[in-house]
Amino acid sequence: MITRKVRKWEKLPGKNTFCCDGRVMMARQKGVFYLTLFLIIGTCSLFFAFECPYLAVNLSPAIPVFAALLFLFVMAMLLRTSFSDPGVLPRALPEEATFIEMEIEAANGNVPAGQRPPPRIRNVQINNQIVKLKYCYTCKIFRPPRASHCSICDNCVDRFDHHCPWVGNCVGKRNYRYFYLFTLSLSLLTIYIFTFDIVHVVMRKYPVLVCFFTLWSVVGLTGFHTYLISLNQTTNEDIKGSWSGKNRVQNPYSHKNIIKNCCEVLCGPAYPSVLDRRGLMQEDSPASETSPPSSSSMNSVPQTTKTTAPLIPNEHTPDDVKPSIADSAEKTPSPKEEESPAPKLPPLASPETDAETSIIKDKAH
């Protein structure tokens, strides 16, 4: 077995992709994100190429400068939203999952055959409101309040708002403010370009084709999220009607004040990532069978055989088992002994040879 150190992002479950040694985290479906980049860069390029030269000369050179600054801010917020960890919660380790399962079984007891087990829910109290924590069968954890499992990224996200294909990532606790600033700045940039397009048309006195879909869709999205921020809600909670259902349960996260809600969402502390995706971990991988054995391993085998398994078993220590210099000298013949032949010994007589010798002696007598 060969032990090597790898980054934790290489072994993280889910359907996310990582770049730049784990610093960039996105969803696998990034086709719409590239379309977003193309639309923003293409629209601004046309504006800078055709409208800005005429407007800078005839109106003010500050028009293209402000448009460039706004464009850079839009791109920064887009990339910050797309490349950051939205608040993915780590899955339970095998030991933790086993312990949680034992707790659930002990609390629910034995369920008779044919009956459905009770839902795995824990109740917590937040601002005098009972909030249910649901159990995630994929991540093997009880999700924190406002967290949800994204089916596209296959991960639980803290304060899950929605999965946005336009930014190629989930929108959650750690990147929601950047997403909102992206939509807000993009709305301002769209209105800015649209306004000076109209000015350019009036001054040049010729018709141009203006796309209204981009203007109203982006501005409408910004207005919707402004409404959610003022109530301290998420898109997921608004769609499910978590705080406006039949029970009329009040939102326990709202401060009953628009300014306080906006300050908490947009100006609150930046939460660190809990994934530690750039941390190191050890991985054991089997050694290749085709690799030739090293010289150190070849030398170690005979030494192990000599010390642990002597040829002649005895009660001596391993040092006594090793042949001494004198013994090796006795076993090794000298050059003189090799030159002089050894004396031949008479063969041993067998019983049949003795019988024939006695018969010859009798005939001679």
C-alpha cells in the first residue's frame, strides 16, 4: 500500500466541480453561466464600441467611464457568486451516521411490519417558534434551520435560497449577498445602457432595435429579491409558503423591521466555509503489481529469513546462528588442498563379495 496526500476537495461527495486546486467551486451544469457571460460582455462591448464614442464627444466623457466601472463591478459580483462555496454542509462520517441511526431507532422503537416508520424530525425553538429540522437521507444529517438539499448539486446548503443556472451555482448563506449585489448592479447597468441608447437614438435621429426582455427580467428579479430581503425570507421559503400557510406561522427570523432585515442579510458577518476543501488527507492506494522490486526490498528478504528462520533449529541466539569466520575458513579449501588429490579409500565390502573371496581361498587350498 502506498500512502499519498490529497486535497479534501478531490474526495468530496456531490455533483460539484472544483478548479484552481479547490479554490473555485461550481455546479457541473455551467452552460447557462457561459451564456450569461456572453450576454453581459457582448451587450457592453456593443455599447462601448458604438454609443460611447459619440456620447463621450457630444455629451460627457464621464459616461463611458461610469459604464466601465459599473461593468467591472457586475463582473466581480458574478464571479464571486459563481466561484464561491454557497454554504455546503459536510456529510456525516460513517461513525456519525451509525450513531444517528441508533438514536433514531431508540427513539422510535420497533416499528411493526407493514407500518410506515415515523418521519425523522427534530423540533427546535427559535424566537418562541417551533422549527422542524428534517433528516437528510443522502447526507445522513439533521439539516440546520433553513437548509435544504439541492437535487442538482446533490448537497445540503445552509440557508438555501435556490439553484441559479445563470450563475452556475447554488445561492445560499455564503454567497446570497453577492448574488443580490450582482442582480442590483446588473439592473443599474441595464437601465444605464438603455437610457443612453435612447439618448443616442434621439440625437442621431435613426431607429435602433432595443431588447426590452433583458431590462424587465433583470429589474423584476432584483425587485423580487429586494422584497425577500426586506422580510428576511428565502426564495425556497416563499415558494413553499413556510410562513404564510394555513397555520399562519410567523417568520422567526424576521426582526419586524425592514432596515434590520436588510442589514442582517447584506451587512452581516461573512460566514466561513465548513468544508475545508483545500485541507490535506491521506489516501492508501495499492502498489502496482508490474513495478519491479527495489534493491532494498530484495536485500531485506534474505536477512529476514536468516534471522527469523534459521536452517538448523537450536537454542542459541540469532548471533550464534550466523557462521563465524573460523567456520567459513574450515569449509573453504585452501589452494594446496585443491591441487593434491584426496586419497582414495577402499570400497566397503558387501556380504556377497566376502562369500566369493572365501570360495576362492578354499579352491586354492
